[in-house]
Amino acid sequence: MKHYALTGGIGSGKSTLLKMFQEIGIPTFSADQEARHLMHKDQTLKAKITDLLGADAYVDGKLNSSGIAAKVFDNNTLLDKLNALVHPAVQREYAQWKATQEAPYTVYEAAIVFEHQAQDRFDGTILVVSPEDIRIKRVRDRDGVSKASVMNRMKHQLTDAQKIPLADYLIENVTLSEMRRQLTELHQQLLVVS
């Protein structure tokens, strides 16, 4: 069995492509979803996040995502410290999940695979790209945030031009039907090499 990383910039369509993999029966793991789950449920992690970011990291026992984003995306040191708490917990969950899978291949979705030089942990990388203006609109519509807020998040990620030479497979997300067509072709390729 082989394990592939699916990555791309914010608003590129990673989650949509991950769902398409699920629809064709491929086991998938979302690092972002697992991180949110652990940040809500893991009491030890919650305590460490509160120590790092203050009592307002959680409001009425729930993760204050927008408050945390406002703090960490303007402070690289704080962002690195938060990632140092969350990422090891996610990786432990992923290792346990991966050990239970039975399929030709699996797909692990995370936004910052190349940024953390994590591509060597996988048998290959799948990069989804989309025009920046479309990505900004998607994130603004999805999260109800300003363009400046989206641009601030983007500056913490490599550009598509920087990622493309690092990727093993490329999916261009302009329309859903075209993305699905590319996924079908990629799936056939991965079945052959897996």
C-alpha cells in the first residue's frame, strides 16, 4: 500500500478533492480536520493551547478559531509554537489510522506539506492549484473574512509556482467537472504504481 500527500494553498480545493477520493473508495485523512478535533477534545492539548494563547483561546469550552487565527497569523513565533503543539498530536493519530487501512493507496490532506519539508514521508505528493483570485473569493465566501485576512494567511504558504516543481502529481481546479476528470485519470495512474 502506498500513501500520498494531497496539498495546496488555502482555497485551492483540497477538501473538495479529498471528498472525491472518498467517493471512489480511497481511504483519506484530513490533517486540518484532525487538528480541529484534537484541539476541541484532547484535554492535555487544550491546556497547552490555553497556556500558550491565553484563556480566550476557548470560549464556553469551544475553540475560538477566529481569535486564535487573529493572534497567530500576525505572529510567526506564536504560530510556530502552536504548530509544535498540534502537529505531533495529529501525526500520532495519522500513524495509528494508517496502520489500520487496507487499500491500494491512501490520501493524507494537509495545507503545508512542502512548507514543513514533509513530502519525503509519503510515496508521492498531489498538488491542487487554482487561480489566486478564485481562491481568495472561495475563502472569503466560506469563512466570511476580508481579502486582507486571506492574503495574510496566504503569506504563510509557498506559492503555487514554488510548489509545482516539488509535486509528483498536479490537479488544476478551475471547474468541478474538470477536476473530477483529472482525478479519474490520476486514480488510474495511482492504481498502476501502487
